[in-house]
Amino acid sequence: MNLTTFSFPTLIRFGAGALSVLPASLISAGIRKPLVVTDPGMLATRAFDSLRSVLGHRNQETTWFLFSSVQPNPAERDVTEAAAAFRTAGCDGVIGFGGGSALDVAKALRLLIKRPEAPLARFDPAADWSNLPPLVCVPTTAGTGSEVGRSSVIVLASTGRKAVIFHPELLARLVILDPELTRELPPKLTAATGADALTHCIESFTCPVFHPLCDGIALEGVRIIVRSLPRAFQHPHDLEARGRMLVAAAMGAIAFQKDLGATHSLAHPLSSVCGLHHGLANALCLPAVMRFNAARKPGLYRRVGIACGLEVMKVSPGEADSATIQFISDLLAALQLASPLREHGVREEHLEELTAQAWDDPCHKTNAVPVTKEDLRRLYEEVL
């Protein structure tokens, strides 16, 4: 008998000004000395000023510490150094504050607190990972959904490649989604992170794993994103659009507990080999993968098209796919995310290593249709 597990356990506090619940939430979770994990670019932002102000009003018996050295594509060293900072300060909990990179490091460092002798490269999901230090995640971008995820994506020192470290115990105790914290997000980053959330929703919906709960969440995520992302891109202070994007990003991450597809297998090496932002890499590869999938499974994207607001119920499967893929392509182009890879420093001499890493990446194993290693190379060539 095949058994499937459905789980949506994360407590989420959402709304403008939601950051104000953080002090009381930390006390409730038994956190008196939290380590704030973020990246250096956050320190000069109003969002970080808001965090500093909120934490500054905590009970006088408590204090907080800062680790702010997270890289854009987080490396194993970031996790190791953050864990060392946690131990040195005698912290008892973690606040992940920032984009997906900071949140991934915040999640993963707790593994090293539990088992300092076990490096991430030899992570054993069968080991006892209960009672990790409690974690509160506060995203300041609307894309990765890492705040509600059970995994952390880290570049391992031993391989130089991104590894997905997965365990249910990595989940945060609390997630705070406050659109006030995303007001300053530049249009370029708003677009790239939003495209990441969109890719999560589309790839998780078309992933063949049986999970109807996630299917519904993914389609609603698509509906919200195609309506809210252009608004957030054009009008940065539109709090309604910002808030809806935060929710949609979390929905995308909840949905991809089903797993993802070939777009992510292509995107992960573009970050580790060529330094592309993950959301940008997804955006540049997504239409090509959608065309590849639709050619082999006509009608795959009809329901995605309906979620986009397209009239595709009465047309042929191929026409429904074409209309949907064109809509997504046009949306990404309007967000300035439709350029070839070569404009971002990717060269033909990178293709061999990119293809090798993409083939080793597990996401393509749950693609909507089977892919070969040569298929992945051809997809790179198509978007180069």
C-alpha cells in the first residue's frame, strides 16, 4: 500500500504591522536570547530598523545577538559560522530575517547546534533531529517561501554544489508575514523573487505526485501572483499587493512539498556556477521548460491558464498550453525577466558543468514528464 502524508502545520501571523507580535511570541516560545540571522545588505534598511526597534522594546531580562554574514547563495561556511555565533553568545533560539538565503541559514544552523559533529555534507535524515532550537522566520522578500519550508538549500564546501537538506524538524515555530517589511524591495528584486514564487506554484501543480491539497494551493497561488506581482513591481508601496505576494510565496512553498520540476534543476546550477539570483534563473528557464513539457503532455497547463484568467476551457489541449505559456512569457517580459542567459554572464563553456549539476539535481525526477541529461543541455542551449 502506498501512503501519502498531508501536513500544513506552520503558525503564520499576517498583516501590516505584524512584526509587533514578535516580542511576545519569543517569550511564549521560551526564547530569551535569540540570534538574528540576516545578510549584510539588510542592515541599512528600514525593515531592519523596524526589527531593531521591536526587539529593543523587549523585556529587560532578555537580549539579542546578530549574525549578518549570509551570502546571496548561502554556503556551508555561513551555516557553520552562524552556529558558532549561536554557541558563543549562548543563544536559545533563532530569528531568520531577510530573503530565502538568510532563512535557509537560520534553519540549517540549528542542525549543527543539535549535532556539531555531523557536517551538512553527511546529513542523515534518519537521525534524531527533535528539539532543535526554536525558530521564528520573518521574510522580507516574497519569493522562496523558505519561511514555511521543510528544507534548506546550501552550497556544500565539498562539492561546490547546492544541496537540498530536508527534514520536517526544520520548520519554523512561527512565521511573520508583514508587508511593511517589503516596501523597500527594489523592482528588480521584487520581480525576481515573485517569479520564483510563480515557478514554485506552476512546477508543483504539474508535478505528478498525488497531492490534491497542494494542487489547489498552487493554482490559487498562480491566480494571486499574476494579479499582484505586476502591481508590486510597478507600485512598490502598494501594501495590498505586497501582502498578497507574501502569502502567495508561502503558498508556493507549501505546494512544493509535492516536489518541483526541471526548471529548478536548471536554475540551481545557474546560481552555484554562474552566480545568478535563483528567482531570475527560474524566470529565464521557465517558459522553455513549459514548452518542452507541453509538447509531450498536451493540456498540461490548461488549469494554470484558467488560474491566470484565460478563456481556455473550450480550446484544444495544445491551444490551451500555447495561450498559457505565452501569457507567462509576456508576464515575465513585462517584469524584465526575459533576457537570454548570455546577458547574465553564462557562456557556452559553462554548459557541460551546468548540465552535469542539473542532472544530479533531484528536482527533475518529479518533472511533469521524464527528462534526459541531453534534454537538460538542450534546454540550456535554448535559453542561452
